Amino acid sequence: MSDLKLSFPAGRGLYYGGQWHRPKEGGTIDVVNPATGEQLCTIDEATAADVRPAVAAAEEGFKIWRDVKPMERARILKELAVVIRANARELAMIDSADSGNPVKEMMGDALGCAMIYEYAAGLVTEMKGFSVPQGPDAVSFSMREPYGVVACIAPFNHPLGFTVARAAAPLATGNSVVIKSPEQAPLSALRGAELFEGLLPPGVFNVLSGGRDFGAALVADPGVSMIALTGSVPTGRAIMRSAADTLKRVLLELGGKNAFIVYPDSDPDKVAEAMVSGMNYTWCGQSCGSISRAFLHADIHDAVLERIPALAAKYKPGIPTDPETTMGCLIDGRALDRVKSYIASAHEEGARLIYGGTPPQDPALANGTFMLPTIFADVTMDMRIAREEIFGPVQSVLKWTDEDEMLRQVNQLEYGLTCAIWTRDVARAHRTVSRVEAGYCWINDVSRHALGSPFGGYKQSGIGREECLEGLLAFTQEKNVYINLNN
């Protein structure tokens, strides 16, 4: 990793129809490194005026791409995976400087992106229908077809993973995509457009960078058939309201306020390690799957907490592009201010600080949006830090003795994305899984994704599943054909 060098995409305009364009209304976005405050570059900003030409180009691209035979689409997707893998180091450095995440972790994102394209390529023949027996005089069968233009709207915490990688499933199924890159971290998506240039028919893969007005116009455009969002619950609600006007299909992976449930038969050392690592402090807690509410049984509570400071100290904020950095920074000043307000509220409401709670004192980090891993004990469910998604490095510890009451508290929020359960009792683990309202659960593990396993939420943490066959089929619609054989 020591040979990594930082470079930025040459293409900084709007990419659609296989070409780079200037915005219709001439706006620009200053891309800032959140770790240093320095301006990295300036890119063009899309507005509502740019939506119609971009979607029209995607509609033309779809007409070509939908007729490409599945195995040929698979071959092209595998070629895209090769390109991503070959440029993984560059993409990791771009994402690290742009989003504030450690480059070592962003390297994993880049390689994971290539893996997702390979996985999607292997599923193209699984877009199967079925036949229904009708006797000798008729045939009835179904088939799957792509929707058309899919709008992909991405957040900043995994820029490449939520833009380029999330396009793999709609592309594999024959759709074209218009990607709205994250406002705060748009560069890896633009670099992806450069790398893919000439490998796909014009208009199949399109990337534009813009703000809320652009996003709202993209969602509302009648040429868009489906919307795939990774983002917050309020954004998901807004998109559903807009999509209702034209009954667009939606796939939503939204926020979480996830529980870490620990029974008294667990090993305190392993629990403490999992509690800290599962909070995703590497990403400064900016992960919808983070286990931000730790429910520790009273019998093990103190033993776990006494181990936490030494483990949290391993996550030391540093310049993200340094391969030795183990914890990045928040995406911008607004995010830092929001996290500070939650920490202040925790103090005011009576929570007990176990670790962190302040920015690091390193002068080299003074211009960045850094915050130490922050862990509060004596938290109750009436506190803001226990109820609201902070999307930052703040973790709440709640002590419990009554299992029914604990599970009521686990399930009382509107979120239901992930849950981690720790116990050596297999029967207890299965009973608990059946009672928690979450779409992705771990038993004696945290944070791990298993490609091919459905990831998505219950309740207001989302609609649909990703990273699996069902996620690929979500970008298809079913058509039935009935044939009368007597004519």
C-alpha cells in the first residue's frame, strides 16, 4: 500500500450518452477533503435542466442493452470487473481523500466492487420464468424483462460501493442506469465512468453530480422506471412520495439504529472486541449497519465495559490516505456539529461517558472533521442517543435484566436493519432471532456481509434486498405469455 498515489479523474463534467457534457446552467461543486479542509478539485454540477437529456440518453442506451444476449452481458460485466480490479488502488485513494475513510478500507471497497460485478455476471441466466401446465392445446409461461432506466442515488460513506458497485445488478438484468453521485464524495463515480468508457453501449452507464433539486427532478422524470436508493429514512420517504405520482418501483436501503444483544453466558473479551468493531469506527461510525445500541446483561455488563477503553483506543483518527490510519473522519462540518450536539445531549440527559467524546488533540488533524470513538453507559431509551440515528462514532450501552423488556426496547424504534446476538446457547439464539425486528442478523458475529445473502431492512429501514439473487431480480418485471396451440 505504500506506493499509493493520489490522482483525480480528468472527466469532471456530466457523463451521459457516452460523452462528457457541461451543465445546462453552468454550476460547479467544490470537492473538499474532509480530513484537511483543502479543496481537491472543482466539478460540474447537474441541475434539473440536465435531467431530461441524461434520461433521454439512458433511454436510447436501454434500447440497445436490453437486446444484448445475457451471456454477452455477463462477458462485459466480467470485463468491467477486470478494469475495476486493475485500478483498485487508484480508486481507493480517490475515495479516501474524497470521503475521509481510511485508504486500507477503501481498498477493500474497490476489490469488493469488482467481486460484485463478477457475482452479477454469474447470475444473468437466473432471470428465469416458469411454465404452468395447460394441457395439449395451450402453453402458459412467464419471462423476466428489465424495467428500463434505473436511477441510482448514492450516499457518501462508501462512494464507489454505492455508485459503481450498485449498478451491477441493474446492468446485469439489461437496464441502463443514471447514477446521482454523492454530493460530498463524487469523484470515484466519475472515475468509474472514465474507466467504463467504450466498454458499454453509449447511454447505458451515466453519472451526474448534483444536489437535491437535481435528485428530485431525476426521481420525478417520467423516463425513469425504477429508483434504487441507499440513504436516510427521510430521503427514502421523500423518494416514495415522488415515485407515487408515476408508480415507479423503488428499492430502498435506509438507516438503522441497530441492537447488539449480549446474554450473560458470553465471553466478555469477545463481546468487547465485537462491540467496538461492530460500531464501524473505521468509518467514523458512518455506517447504517453499525451496532450503535449495545444491550449488555447486568451479569456481564461491568466486565465488558472495563475492556472497552483499551479496544476503542486502537481506533486512532489519522489522515485517511495514510495506510497506517485506523479511523477516518466525518464527511463534513455539518456532520461533526451534529455529532457534537448528540454528545452534548447525552451529557445533559445523564449518560456516563466511558470513552472519547471530543475531537482528537493531534494538531495535524485540527483542520479536519475528526471525532474520537465515543461510548456512553447508563443509557436509557428515553435519551436521544438511544433513539435517533446519529451516523457518527457514538455508541450507547444499555444494561438489562428482563429479557422481554429488553426485546421490547430493541424493537420499539422505527428502524430494523441489523441486529447482533451473542450467546453460547443455540436455542436461545434462535428464539431471539425470531423475536427481533431486523432484516439482517448475526449470531456471535458483527458487520460481516456474505455475498449472495439478502441484505436489507424491516420497517422503515428499507424496501427490498440487495447483494443476492433477489436483489438482481428486483430490477426485472414479469411478463406472462399464453399461447393457444389450436390456431
